[in-house]
Amino acid sequence: MEPTINSVAVGLDTVWVLLCAALVFLMEGGFAALEAGLVRSRNSLNIIMKVFMDCSVGFIGYFTMGFALMYGADFSGIVGTTGFLLQGDFSHLNLHIPVYAFWLFQAAFAIAVATIVSGAVAERMKFAPYLVYSLVATVVIYPVAGHWVWGSNGWLNQLGMLDFAGSAAVHSLGGWAALAAVLVLGPRSGRFNKDGSVNIMPGHNIPLAALGAFLLWFGWFGFNPGSTLSGLDLNIAKIAVNTNLAAASGGTIAAVLTLWRYGKADPSMAINGALGGLVSITAGCAYVEPLSALFIGAVAGGLIIVAVPLFDKLRADDPVGAIVVHGVCGTFGTIAVGLFAVDGGALYGGGFHLLGVQLFGVAAVSLWGFSATYAVFSVLKAVVGIRVSEEDEILGLDISEHGVAAYTNTEYPLPQVPFPAMDSGEYGIFRQMQNEDTAQILK
Amino acid sequence: MEPTINSVAVGLDTVWVLLCAALVFLMEGGFAALEAGLVRSRNSLNIIMKVFMDCSVGFIGYFTMGFALMYGADFSGIVGTTGFLLQGDFSHLNLHIPVYAFWLFQAAFAIAVATIVSGAVAERMKFAPYLVYSLVATVVIYPVAGHWVWGSNGWLNQLGMLDFAGSAAVHSLGGWAALAAVLVLGPRSGRFNKDGSVNIMPGHNIPLAALGAFLLWFGWFGFNPGSTLSGLDLNIAKIAVNTNLAAASGGTIAAVLTLWRYGKADPSMAINGALGGLVSITAGCAYVEPLSALFIGAVAGGLIIVAVPLFDKLRADDPVGAIVVHGVCGTFGTIAVGLFAVDGGALYGGGFHLLGVQLFGVAAVSLWGFSATYAVFSVLKAVVGIRVSEEDEILGLDISEHGVAAYTNTEYPLPQVPFPAMDSGEYGIFRQMQNEDTAQILK
Amino acid sequence: MEPTINSVAVGLDTVWVLLCAALVFLMEGGFAALEAGLVRSRNSLNIIMKVFMDCSVGFIGYFTMGFALMYGADFSGIVGTTGFLLQGDFSHLNLHIPVYAFWLFQAAFAIAVATIVSGAVAERMKFAPYLVYSLVATVVIYPVAGHWVWGSNGWLNQLGMLDFAGSAAVHSLGGWAALAAVLVLGPRSGRFNKDGSVNIMPGHNIPLAALGAFLLWFGWFGFNPGSTLSGLDLNIAKIAVNTNLAAASGGTIAAVLTLWRYGKADPSMAINGALGGLVSITAGCAYVEPLSALFIGAVAGGLIIVAVPLFDKLRADDPVGAIVVHGVCGTFGTIAVGLFAVDGGALYGGGFHLLGVQLFGVAAVSLWGFSATYAVFSVLKAVVGIRVSEEDEILGLDISEHGVAAYTNTEYPLPQVPFPAMDSGEYGIFRQMQNEDTAQILK
């Protein structure tokens, strides 16, 4: 078949969206590394498994139902109603690329919301109810918010809210959902003292966390520019630059502020500063000038430094800083569009209409994320329990929930005690013995 | 030069294939991390070096000879005969992209076969003979199978076998080659007891293995959709979705089954479940519907759970599960095309012809991979020996084969004994002393 | 808007450049992992933070000033003079893609130069003055050299120097800058003995270093082919193949040479061999034949083996081998163009003119990189000091410069002493206590 201008254009856009989707998918690997590095080693495998299951369970949930609720035929601006299992008509989306390509890109966004929550509830939440939440998040919570903001008849979209790649629809939603989850779940055992003071629980592998941050930054080059859904839209170049500059200024400000104030540049603050910059530019990357992106990122970097101790004071125990990075910076980024958008921003003579819409929109989305998650966590808590026992928390979730340790030191000196014999056919026994063995070690 | 429709179309396809090739290349990094994480730390560097050398030695082998045997002018449907060193005429390939782009994509596939075997023979195979096998695999074993399946006159291709991106030509081939290698090599010292029971040898770094799985999943977005060799072929979108869904259902099923049966979701099973799903959809990703992809991946996830203990019972010691992930799931995936292909599959009213061809084809490819590898390993065993000494196996291959430890703990407490002095010019002495030093530590 | 041939062509080129820029960005993650793995654990987080700050501070520097000095309107072939903050006219660049896309790709190159130096000064250089150097490198040192080589009126460009993707402008520059930095800074405490012998300071995590090498190799598929700035230029395929083959032969030669000479294939030599191959083909990838690329990479692999001990003899203490990989191999690769370029190379009957230009050009760029860095480091040394105290060097830079350890072992046995209580609002106190706690541990 001879190529035509149109077929080449569609091919280009499809290639662009698919490759960007792959980059966004890799962000899950970045989240896994980041969160694992920032928690204690005995819970590190558990958090990775939760992220891995977001990809597994979450993709299935978004395929079967989530996408339909988000992008199906609109009902009252609230929710989509068609397109379950990717079946049916999607002509109302006016896509010029295959719906499959659109789905894959959107699906990689959907699973990010649950993953944001996973970090905040790390080190104490049971695995099985987490899977349930991950499913609910990709099937209902995110799709509904997404419909509001990005559905062609979504009510926030109709109001004129601007959220290019999801500072509100993905990050504020996830961040404030994380706060709700943490409030229902409670802090880690031993985290807070009666006098209000906080015990440090340092991450076990900051290099791994940093590697995760590099992967996230890399993936964001798909997340934001890919949201054009078109490689023909040359705005992708400016979007990529804005994304990059906000990350750079967020990282710089957070590092320099800690260096200036404490004489030491704090690695996890610097990392979260860059991530905060990325989150905050996600709404406005297509609408603002590069200098504004620099400024927005810098503010996000400062917010990290200010807000992390604040949530500790509120006894909202968030081991990886997800509430601040995604909730605070996502909210700020959405509002910032109302100030910095070249077209409609208050600082560009656009008046305060857009700013008001942005404020209202991000509040609505955040409230929804918070309330829905609060409800789901409360029900799960009442029905099946969401928290591991204190004994298991001390033991670590890697052993208690998965029966294996993240790291097994088989380095020198060589183990003196042979591993227990087992019948390979009796897989259950193998697990049981491994656990007994671990319990033995603990005594 | 003014662009024309044709030049833009060719440019798009070239860009697509090159970027997909890069993604497939990164799968080697994924394999390295996965395999390293699943073996004991004292052998982890060795396995990474083997994968690294697949990329080094293997690319050279595929450049000088392998590509010619695979895609050169056909001889009797068995093997290619022209195009050594990428010289000569390739017009019989009817490529619309530069042969260099085609080569790079194919080369990244070729080295995967040796890498699959590397995992199965981990923790006991000598480094030098492995290099020889890696070369033979990329020069002969894979190219011959590839010619059968994908060569325009390849005999299995002529029969009508469908193997879109290589469940048979890459994964079954590699998986059953791994079985042959393991049978010649024998199990790890201390793995099996006389009564048939199995000793657990836990992987030393499951977070690293999981990171590898994320990289592999990411790379598969190049592996499968890239096999269209064209970004103009909009089927790439459905292929990417099918790939993703099979991974998701494989991971879900493996995790949920272990959770249900043992009360704990097993991380390495979940990871291998997702990888099994990816392997099994590789043949059919372009031919089946998304719901079928979900189902195929789910079956693969179940196969992982069932087959891993089975091979232990057969005393085929495979530290990373490569035989099951690639051999069993690759074979299943190839056969599944005969059932689920929209065009010709038995479940779609296509009768049993295609199913028969798929069964026959995957059997032929697997038998070739098994036999050729069995022969090469037997010759290597007889001539130079393939197995490290039992002493070296206990010491670990990192020290015995490479003279360095993967991890050197220079963390607190600080080392009391200064490192041995050496003359930097006398590099050999430096190595010798380092080894003596290590031997000292072991006493 | 209906697509036209031109709009599709521009879109394709923009997509290509942006995705390649993302790949080049990921090389920073690769550098971070590589360098961290090759140093001792107590300094591993510090080196990662330095690379992370290259991305943060460096991008801002290149945005505000560096790009203008490199690609602004020419002044006497020496330096650019317009385009600060990406404002103003760039029509003299004759770009067919948005200047933003061009900037992002160039920016990812710019930060690589500082990162190359970071590895060589690892384990002893203060964090704050490093930030200053990183800024100077991206604002002045690299842009000036880049203007000479790639500016349309750059004086080396006018001479006919060929440096396709920067063996000279990036790697020689960075490598010889690293040598200057090391000479001003001095070797690590305890590295050299009075009799000239060298004490081994093994890298703490070679698997991490290897993972970094895979990421770098992957990123190079953006670095070299992306330098066409066009996906319509089908030479991208040959460039990618040449890049790959040089890496493969560099890795092979370094591994096989160490295997042959010492009976053990040295991992860090093999890794640096492949990286040396990549560096050395970077200048000529667009100009030479694949067989030449294989040869160039092989020579680079050999150079690694020969030159690493040489610099030890010169007491230039380079923990990661950056001087050899980037300086020596970059210089060799630039010169090799004069021999192997199909158009103008001495071995292709082009006489010695090009060879002379290449020799002269790489000498000029290297001398600039060395001198400028020597000057900046000398000033920093005199004004603020560039070296941590010997006490801090023993303690490790992770604690002394960042107040946290890279790895915190919270694995079994569980910590007996509870973490110190602190007031979360008093962030400064928290840091102070953490440090005191660490000091306690050290006693």
C-alpha cells in the first residue's frame, strides 16, 4: 500500500504516542526504585511488589472498566458509560490515532495514581487489600476525575479548566488520596513519640532511590510531551523544555536550600525537589513560557522543604513524601496555570477567571480523590483489615507478606547452616519452612 | 533535499525500527539485573558479565556471520548463504528501510538467545566456554532457526507457521537450549539431596531482579511492535496493547495464585509470571484480540507456578527459571496462535491446520535448539571443561572467574587492615594479590 | 490543520530529536550508577548527588547562558554572543526543527562534560565547589569548545574538523578537564604509597556499575544517531550500527585481553572497554564503514588496558577511569576519523590533510578543556577550598557532605538502639542529631 500524507501523519502520531506510553510505563520502574530506596530494607520488596501489581492488576482494571468510565460516552459530565473491554464506538473521541494507542498511553497514567498512594502507605499496609485499592483506583477513582477534567463533556473541562498532562487529574488526585489513606491507616509503629517528636526511619538505599528519580525524569519526557497525542504538534518541543527546566530548578532549589540552611545538601530533598518540579509543571507545560517553568519548578522545590516537616507535625506519616510531591506540588502546579498561562493567566493580563477555575477545579479533583480513598480505605479496614500486625511490622513486610527477604546475604562468611531440605513438589511446605527458618533467625 | 511522501515514510519506519532496537537492546540490561538478582551474590557479577559479553561477542558474531546465515540468499529453505559482514546484495529481503536498521533490530534479538541460556547455567559455568557458546548461538543456532521461521524461503515460513516476534524462534529456542545446557552441565553443588529433595538457594537481591523485570517489560514495547518494521502499520498499537495485557494477566495470575495457595504473594513467581505472559504473547501479538491476549498471559502465569517445581523434580537446576519462562511459555504461546489467531485459529473457525503447523513448527525449532546446544555443550565439556571446580563454586564465580567481588563492604565499621600495596604497573601482581587477599578473608 | 509533506517531515525530525534527547538524558542516570558502583560505598551517594546536580544546575546554566555562547551569533569564530535565556533570533542556525528541540538535545550533551569530571574527582571533592564547577562547565567551558567545533562559523569547523557527535567536543574536553581537576585536587588519601605503589580501593557495587554501563550504551543510540537532527537522514541507521559495533569490540577486546593475560576477565575493564569504544566512535560514526568502527572500538578497548595503569603511575588518581575512557579514547577517536573517514581519510586515499586537522582540532579542544578547568579548580582551591578534610574523607562524603548514609542496614538483626527522638519541626536539629548518631556509630 502506497503511503499517503495522511497515512504517514497518522503513523507518526501513533509511533509518538506508543513510544511515549512506553516511557510513561517505565516511570513505574522509577517509582518502584524510588519508593524501595526510601523505605527500610525489610519492607523494600513489598513496596516494589505493590508497584508491580499496579501494573498487573491496574492495567486489567483500566482495560475492563476504567477506560470506559473515563472516555466512554458522557453521562451528565460526570462519568463515561460505554467502551468496556475496549469494545464499542469511540468516534466521540475524535481520535486520529488507533484507540489502542490512546488506551495504552492513558493506561500508563491510570496506574500512576495507585502507585502514588503505595508510597505513602509503605511499611505497614497489607498486600491483599492494597490490590483491591489499586483496582478501585484504576477502575473508578482515577477514571471519574479524568472524565471531569479531560472528557470532552467533562464538567471541569466545560468550565475551562486547564490541566495539560495531569497536575490535578493525576498528581493532586493521587497525592490527596495518599493523605486519606495515611489518615485511615495510621503512622508506622514507633514513628511518633507521645511528646509529638518524630523518630527517624531512614531509607535503606538512597542510590536506588536516586536511580528511580532518573527513570522518572526520563519517563516524564513521555508523560508531558506525549499528552499532545501528536508528533505533528510542534509544541512538543517547548513542552519537553518546560518539563526539563522545572525539574532542574526544583532540584536546584531544594538542594541549595538544605545546603544553605544545614550545611549539607539533603539527597532525598533534592530528589523530591526535582520530582516536585516535574509534578508542578505537568498542568502548565503546554501553556507557559520557559522562564515561568523555571519559576514554577523553583517554588515546588521550596514547597518540598517547607511541607515535609509540616505533614510530620500533622502526624501524617508518609515514608516517601508522596503527599507533598504529588498533592502539594500538583495543587500548586494546577493553580500556577491561572497565573502563568500566556493565554488567560492573571500575570499575562488574563484576569482572574482562569485562576478561579483552576482553584475550583483542583479543589474538586482533590476532594474527590481524598473522599473516595477515605471511603474505600475505611471499608477495607472494617471488612478485612488493612494493617499488618505490629509483630509483622517489626518483622518486616517482605517476610510477613511475601515469605522472602529482599536481600539475602550469601556473601562471605559463607553460611554455616545448610538451607533446609524440602520436597520441591510441596511448594507450600517450602514456603512454610522458609518462614520458620526466618523466624528462627529472628530469635 | 526536499522531503517526499516516500522519503518521509521511509524515515518514519527507520526511526521506529531504530528506537525499537534500542529498547530491545536495553532488555539485555534487564536480563542482567533480573538474573543477577535471582542468584547468590557471590555469582552475581559473573552472570552480569556473561550478559554483557553476549552484547559484545554476540553482536560481532551476528555481524560477521549470523545475519548472513539468517537473512542471506536462501539455500533449500535451511540456511542463508550470503551477506557476511553485511556486504553484498539484500534485495531479496524487499526492505524499505536501510539494511543497517534491519540488522540492528535483528541483532538485538540474536543476543537474547544466548542470554536466556546464561541464566539457566548461572552459578557454575566457566566464563571462557560460555563466550564460545554465546558466539555459536549468535552465529549459528539462532540464525538457522530464524531462517526457518522468518527467512522468505525458510521451510517453516513456507509451511505457514506464524511467529510474529519470536515465541518460537527466540524464546522456545532459547528455553529448550537452556534445558540442554543444564542437563550437560549438571545442577549446582548442594542443590539436590539424595532423597530427591531440593535445597533453597535464594536470590540475593530481589529488588534488583524486579528492576530488571520492569526494564524487560519496557523493552518488550520495542520487541513486539517493532517487529512490524514499520510505523505506518497501525497494527503496532494493538500489538503493544496485547503485549501489555498478557504481561499484566501473567503477573496477576502468578501473584494471586501464590497468595491464595500459600497466603503470600511470591515475588519471583509474580515477576516470572509477567515475563511468561510477555513471552507467550510474542508469537501471536499481531494476530489475536486483546481478550485472547489477556487469556494467553493468564495461562502463562499459571504455567509458571506449575512448571517451576516440575523441573526441580527433573533435577534440571535452573536458578532463574529461564527454561519455564522461555521454553514452556514460548512453546505454549506459539501453539496458542493456532487457537486464537483471528485469521486461521481453531477457535475462530479456522480449523486445525494452523494449529498443526504451529505445533510442528515449535517442535522443530525447539528440537534444533535443544540438540545443537546439547552438542556444543558436550563438545566444550569434553575439550575444555565447562564447569568450575567445586572449590571455585563455593568460593563463588565472581572471585574465581573475575578476581573481584560484586560488592565490597567498605561501609562502617571501617576496614582495619589496609589494602595491600602493589605496583600499579604490575597489573598481574595486583590481581594476584587481590586474590590472595580474598583467599585470606575466606580462611 | 491538514498535514502537509513539510509539516510531517518537520514533525518526524522533532519527534526523533526529542526522543534521542530523552535517551541522552538517561545517560546521566547511567553515569550516576556507573560512578557510584565504582567508588566506595561511603562516597557513593555523594557522587550520585553530583551527577543529579549536573542535571539540575547544569540545565539552568545552559539555558541562561551556555547555549548562547555556543550557538548564538558568532564572534570571530570563538564564541556565540546572542540567545541568552533562549530569547532572540536563531535563524543563523538554519534549523528545520523548533529551537526548543535543538536546545534540549544540546543541553543533554552539555551536562555530560561536568559529569565526566565528577567521576574523576570522586571520593574527595567538596560538594559546593563542585556545583560551581558544574555551572562553569555548562556555561562556559563546554559551550566555547562546542562553538569552535560545531558553530557554523566556529574556527575549527571552518578548518574542516569532523567531530560528528563529540569525541572531541564532549569527551576529549571532559576527559582532559578531568585530568586537570585531578592534578589540582590531588589523589585520595592513602591511594599512593611513598614508594610509588598503589593501594587498591575497590568499587563497592560492580553490578550497579554494570547497570550504568547498559544505560549508557542504550543512551548512546540517542547520542550518536540523534546528532543528525533528522530522522529523514537515513544515515542514522549506519550511525547506530557503527556505534553498536564499536562498543561490542571495545568490550570484547578489554575482556579477552584481561582473560588472556591474567586468567580472569576483569569486569570494570570490560565495562570501560565498551564505553571507550562508544567514546571513540562518536566522532566518526557518520563517516566510517562498519568494519572500521569495529577496528576503532577494538583499539579503544586495548587503550583502556594500557592507559589505566599509566595514569596510576603518573599519580593521577581517577577512581572511575574517566580520563582514559573519555580523554584518551576521545582523542584517539577524533584522530581516527582522519584515517578511516571514507571521504577524506588517509586510508581511503584522502591524504593527510584531514588527519592533520583532526590532530590539531582535538589538541586545541583538549588544551582548552584542560587549561580552563585547571584555572577554575585553582581559583576555587584558593578561595573556598575544594577538598574535604582528611577526617571527612575517612568518614566518607555521604555523611560529611550530605548527613546521610547511602545504605542503612535495617535488615536482621533488628537494631537494638531506638532511633533518636527529635522534633520534626526542628529540621536542623534532626540533621544534627543524625550526624551525632553517626559519629557515635563510628566510635
